[in-house]
Amino acid sequence: MKTRHLVFSIAAAGLLAACSQSGFRNLDHTWIYWPGESVTSLEIKAAEGDPKAQRMLGNMYYWGEHVDQNESKAIAWWNRAADKGDEEARQNVALVTAGLPIEGEMDSRDH
């Protein structure tokens, strides 16, 4: 019994490590602001002008979270959010257009 528990613990640790190295960085953070909503709901909020939704959608496109990765779409959504005063979105645009990667992980918290 102890051996099986150890094997499952090792397998779980390996799975978590693999997910953190894959496109599944902070998957749960996507839905902190809109718990239980779909990507379509987030797109609607972004299209209606919500700057936080616009930034999150940009983050999703940049990291390829729940959508196909697309840097052009990420920049477009970040620009919309930056135009409404979202500082994180403005910084993301500045970094990416300068050819620099965005460090860290996808995160829906305001800074």
C-alpha cells in the first residue's frame, strides 16, 4: 500500500512538473476574474470594452491558453486595454514589440 502511494505521489509530481513546462501555466488564473465562464464570454466582455478582459484575452493569445497561440491577436487586445489605461497591457506591448519575451506566467490579478 505504501509503495502504491509513493508511486502515485511521484506520478502526480511528474504530471504537475510537465504541466508547468507546457502551455498550461496558471490555467486556473484565467478564470479567477470570470469563474465558470467560457472563452466566448471573455471575448464578449473584451469586445464590449472591458480592459481587464482585453488584457486577459491578450495574455491568452500570447501564451496560447485555451486558444491557438497568436502574437498578433495578443498585441491587438493588449493595445485596446492599454488605450483604456491598463498599464500591464501597455508593458506587454512594449516588451513584445521590442522583441523581448514576457516573463512570468499568465495572471488575471490587477497589479
